[in-house]
Amino acid sequence: MALCLGLLTAAIWTDVDARTRARNEASALQGARTQLAALHDQVATTTSEKAQATTARDALVASISSTLHQLAGANASIASANVHAYLQGASITTLQTCLGGVQNALAQIRANNNAKAQQDIADVSGPCMQLAGGANAGLVYPFDFPDPDVILAGHTYYAYATNSVAGNIQMIASSDLVHWVAVGNALPSLPSWAAPNLTWAPAVAALNGHFELYYAVDVAGTSDECISVATSSAPGGPFIDKSTGPLECQKNLGGSIDPSVFVASTGTPYLVWKSGGPGSSAIWSQQLDASGTTFSAGTTPTLLLTPDQRWESGTVEAPDMVSTGGRFFLFFSGNDWNSANYGVGAASCSGPLGPCTDTASSPILGSGGAIDGPGGESVFTDPSGNFYIAFHAWVPGAVGFPNSRDLYIRHLSVAGPAPSVGGPVG
């Protein structure tokens, strides 16, 4: 009997032990599966980021290659009657200097030396300006510089633009608005939640003794387009983004991009931006707190403008608001950014939170002369209070990505019932 009881007890313990081991093994297996799933996610994210980086680099190479193609075409046709008009009196030496600098920059990019590429481009800015044929249209920087934002800090103008050879946010500087030099990458690193190589449409504002850089960026591992903000003690950066998530996204409206900042005469800052895509885009405004890094408590986005003019073709974007003489103007871009149909419009607003109404049924700046598809505008003043408008544009005959969108600056009049764009600076 004792033997039977012992055997039964042993069997029970053996069964319990087996069940325990089975549970432990099942738990371990589940843990392994969880780790494997996490590893798969990491691999997918890494693969996605690598693909994005490759795509960005390929696009940059294609953009510079486009410039090479244009210049090489001019070189090959140097004996033709049209070349004199194209070069506007520039010599073969000028052509070779520009072409050589761009070729050197392309080689440095392929060697992963973006800093040297940036310097090579800056060194031939003058000769390439002569060749681009757009000085009369306001061309000031003959290289890819999309979605520019220009500010005056002290005696120096700083311009910021969508990521390119110079990094996440490229930056150039000038003392006279005519001669610009490359400064570098305004935003050396991104927060962990942001996707690399997908930063664009920057805007910088001076707030309470510091500078805030607002920019559009994709959330890593998603297609969400959002707005974030980075801070610096100086306009030349480096700007640091310590955020744990975006400032604004509006996922239910198709994302939030193209930020700009309007600072009222009282010093109160407002963020102005665009939501949605073609056919669903809109421009919004919301009050920021004094730091400029978050929205003021109790406020919500206010709708300023939707596309209601034929020339806009369902898209309004790239907003920039200014005030003068008690009046408020909202500048914006409309139509397809990747075409010659793109242009700059203006609306009159009752204040920083609107409402706003188009000042005309046509753009104040469109294709013509030496530019196609102008847009991504930034309005600013000089120390005397004179207004200027900076914008990017395609060179006629080279419209559409990955061709370059160069930087132009022109005088701007806001004295009449509607703003009007004047001649080039310089």
C-alpha cells in the first residue's frame, strides 16, 4: 500500500513538474515570439529608414545631375545663336568654373562628404549665378533651395530651406540680400520619433531672446506628416529639438505641414500652417505660448483659408502672415508645386486668427520671364522697414522634381489694396 501511495505521489509530482515545465517552455516560447516580432519591427524600421535615406540621396544626386545636364547642354551648344542670350554675356571660363564646381560637389556627395560638397557649391555660386540667366528675375542663389524662409538677425540675413546637401535644414547667410554663402546644417540631429531625410519647409522666429525653428517632418515608421520645433540661442544654430512627439499633426485632416510664425505687435506668437493634400487643403492659425514651443492653453486651431479660386486648383499651402499699418496679409502658394502652374497668392485678414479673404482671383506672382512655378514664399523686411518676398522657382525648361528650385528675392509693395511684387534686389 505504501509502495502504491509512493508511486502515485511520484506520478502526481512528475505530472505537476511536467506541466510546470510545459508552462515555462510555453512562456519562454511566447517571449521568444515577442522578441522576434520586436526584432522584425526593428528590421522593418531600419529597412524603411535606409530606403528613405537612399531615396533622398538619389534625389539629391539627380538634382545636381540635372544642373550638370543643363550646363553641359549649354556647353555643347556654345556656337548656337541662342547661347548668347542664355549666357547673357558670360564667358566660357565662367561656364567651365560653374560646371567644374558642380561636378566636384556631385563627386563629394557620392563619397559621402556633404560638408565638402556644400563648400564646393558655395565656391561657384557667383559664376553659376551668371549662367542661370535669372538675375533680372531676382535670382540670388542658383542652387536647390526649396521652401525658403528669410529672417534678419542683427545685420545679417539668414535663409533656411528644405533638406538637401547641407543636411536636415540647409542654411545660408548674406549681408546684402544679393551675395549668399552656405552656412551649414541648421538642425544637425532629429528627435528619436522623427524620420530621417524627410524634413522640409522650415520657419524661424525670434522669441524672448531665443530662436525657434519650426519644420515639417514625417513620424518614423509611418506616413504621418507633422510639425515640430527646435530651439537655439543664435540664428545660425545649432537648433536642438528635445521633443518627445510632434507639435501638431491633424491626422484626421491628412497631416500638418508648412509652418510659419506670425508675431503680433503685442509680442504674442501664432503658428500658421497647412493641413491636407490636393482637394482637401486648408490653412490654420493658433496662438502659441510665450516660449513658442507649445500652444497657448485653452486655444484650438482656427481656419483661415481654403482653396476657392480657380487658379489654386484645390490647393493652398506655404502660408506666411505679415501686418503693416493695421492691416494683415496672408501670403500663400497654390496649385501643383511640381509644375509651372504653381504661384503665390495673397489674402486680406482681419487679424492673426482671420477670417481671411483672397485679395484677387489670380496670383500676385506666377510663371513668366525667367521663372516657372514660383512658390514657398517668405515675406520679410530690412532695417528700414522695406518689404521683400523670397521664393523658390524652377528654371524654364527644367520644371519638376528632381530639377532644382533656386532662391529668388524681389521687392514687395503692401501699400495698395493688394500686395504687388516688384523688381529684384540689388
